[in-house]
Amino acid sequence: MEIDKERAKGVKLAFQLVLDGMGVDNIAINLNQLGYRTKRGNLFSGKSIERMIRSEIYKGWIVSNRLKGRNTHQGKIRPKEQWIIVKDAIKPCIIDEETWDLANEKLTLRQSLAPRARQRRHGLSNLIKCALCGRTHSVTIRKDRKQKKELKPCNRKDPLGNSCYNRGLNYNSMMDLIITRIKIRREEIIAELKNLKEESQPFDSKAIKIQLIEERMKKVEKALKMLQIQLEEDLISLEEFKERKKIRSRELDKLQLELQETENITQEDEIRAKESLVERLDHFLNNWKQLDDTKLNEGLTSFISKVIWHYHKGSNKPPSLNIEWID
């Protein structure tokens, strides 16, 4: 095997940046800005940097018998004790074994800290999505402002380091906006109930609901196709592909079941469902101020899929939000 000296410089830089404590997403941006690309000529991502650091080939090892079957996309990973590992198979190696071990330890330590941050749940956890890039907005507690909560700006960077600049907002202000929308939603459902109960009103909400479910199914099917493309383009690992595919497949199965149930629904069923939803909304609106963060989040996510937030930095347009509801 011959070493590509130019690509080897990028590999060495990536390992050094890991040792310096930089995250994989920022390492990818650094390599992309310097003109480095993956084997297939694509921009680096955090996942591709992680796969690079985890790859034993850079320290001169060759690992075989890792997968069952020849299909690298669908094959299952064997237990580690069944792998065939040939050490010092490639000389000279790009990264010495000590550097490889240190970088992998540093990466593992950094990744082990991430779940702890995700466990800090608040009322709006996983609900607010950036309208510009789709990233979930996080919430911070401002120690310099008497522990006030704030929805952080997005500032997600693309592979070349450009930020999307969707602004944040005061946490309580965001909550007030959402509560106002919930009250409006309640009035809309009451109006729908009134129309349903009128004998002259045709039962057309069923057709609308079926159309919405079919549109969601198309999005999931498209996402499944994109996952396959990402795997083939080496943008995600096999393990991540399998995990994401499992989640999307379950989502599709759930939608198919929802479609069948909706096709069989009667006007009386629809009336009962809407009456039940109004009761749930009333209970939430009367009690939400007394709920702790966990219960508040559970209440919101029981009838809200996501809140799409748009407040672009540098724009004179007022902020806006759009709520996707769970019926």
C-alpha cells in the first residue's frame, strides 16, 4: 500500500486536533477550509472524522472478518474476538500506535460527556427547531442575569464553517408564544367540533388527515433513501446507518398503521377524539404553570411534534414560529 502524502497530512492534522481537545465537527470544518476532502472527494463531516480516528489502518493494522457477509452496507458486525487483526501490516504507518491510542482515548472521553448534557431536561427540550437548518435550539441558564433561561441562537456551522445565525429568545417569551398558540389551537378544534356536529356539514376532515399522513409517509420514505445515499457516500457509518434506518422504519410502520385506522374512522369517532383533545388542552392550560420541567415537557410533547422558529439575524422581519401538532 502506498501512502498519499497530501492526504496523510490531513490525517495527521486531524489526530493532532483531537489531542488538542477539538471536537470532530470543528475538525471537519478545519480540514474542509484547508482544502482536504474524503476519499470520494466529499467534504468532511464530524462522523467521517470520527471514523478516521477510529480506523486502525492509520496505525498500520489491518482488520478483517469484521462483518458477516460480503455486503458492507447490510452486513452484521461480528464479536470483536472473531476479528482477524494483523498488527504492523503497513509500514511506514501514518500515525504511531501511541498517538492513535491517545487520540482514541480523548475522543471516547469527550463523547462520554455528551449524554450528561442531554439529560438536562427543560420544558422545551427537543421541541424548538431552527427554521433555517433544522437544528434543535438548546436552552442555557444565564448566571449573569439572575439564572434566567434563554433559548440559545442556532449558530450551526455548515461543513465550511458558515453559521446559519437564527437568533434565540428569552425562554419565558418563547413559552408565552407557545401557550398563546395552544389557546388558538383549542378554539380551532372547538370550531371544527361545531362543524362536525352539524348535519349539513360533510365529513371532509378525514380526507385531509389521510392526505397529511400520506405526505408524512413520503417524507420518511425520502429520508430512508437519503440514508442509503449518505452511507454510500461515506457520510455516515454502518452502525449509524442501521440505527437511523431502524428508527425511520418504525416511524413508517407507525404511519401505515395510523393511515389504516384513519381510513376506518367514522364521524362519531372523530367527534369523540376532538372532544378528548379539548379536555386535554384545557387540563394543560389550567395547570402548566405548576408543572416541573419534566412534566411540562411531557405535556407539550403529547400534542406538539415540533415548533419551527425563525428569527434570522440581520433581517428586519419580525420573528415567527410554526407549530406542527399531534392530533
